[in-house]
Amino acid sequence: MASGDRGRRGSSRREKDSEGGRITSRIGQSSLIVRRTLAAYAERGIFRAFSDRERDRGQRQFAFRWHTNVTLNVVYDPLRRELTFRDLLPGVIAGSGMLPELRRFLRARTSRTLPEHRRVDPEKATFTLKNRHGTVSLVASLTDAHLEYGVRKTVNLIHELFVDFLRHPLYFPYMVEHFEVDPDT
């Protein structure tokens, strides 16, 4: 085997992605899995105005609309195996109680009391909230063996966040203000 055929951790068969580019490493393969999984939601019409571009250090940036007309920005870092929904929740006021409730909501997604199709296995994906100046991002840490699972569970989690958590009467005014939701819907 030629030295050009070696991946970062030993030999790796070269494959081509859907655009004809070569996938030569586990990093490239993980990005391809994430890209294909998210693109499938766009192909089914779930995500609107879907875009995908490569960034520095092999990262991929995705943008799409979903649930509201506000564009969601998502970055996948293949070195860290992190899928980040950047600035997902703007205007989260410190001390409002929303952030602690949101953390409880995320922890509850791993509860065995939830049906399996709604539950997240913490051995396969974990979630962290990062609050920067009142803007909350959600970071999903994924495992190599369960990338597609992790991406799908992250999408499901964001879906539940918008249709369950943020639609609660306590947070619905927040939805109206920050996501341009019609208050009469």
C-alpha cells in the first residue's frame, strides 16, 4: 500500500463522497456521515433553506430554517466530534430561571422513564449548554461508533425543545419575541 493511502491511524481505503471528492480519513468519514444525515432532513423537506459549507480545520457549517423563520447555524467539528447549534437561544436573561429549567429538560432526555425512541443514550451522545452573554448554544458530543445516532438524537432534541419546552406557557412569550412566532397560533 502506498504511503498516500494511509489514514491518520493506519491504513484506510479511499472512498468517494457524493460530490466525487475523496474521503481518506476517519475525520473525513465522520464529516460525511454528519453531512448526509442533516442533508436527509432537508431532502425530506423538514429543513428549509439548507446550506452546507466547509470551514477551517475540516469543520463544516450548516444553516437552515426549521420550526420558525429564523436561520439556525450548526457547526460540526470532526476533531472533537461536536455538533454545535450556535446561538440557538438568544436573549436568555441571567437569573430568569430559563437556563436551569433547560438543563433539567436536557437531563430528562436520558431518563429511562422516556420511551426509547425519545430517550438519548448518554453512552452515545451527551449535551452541554454554553451561555455567552445571554446567548445559549447547544453542543452535542458524539461518539465515533454512533455518529448518525447522535446527529438524529440531537435533531430530535432540538425538535422537542421547540415544540415542547419553548411552547410551554412560561416560555411562549420568549418564542414570540425571539423567533418571530405568531402569538395567535
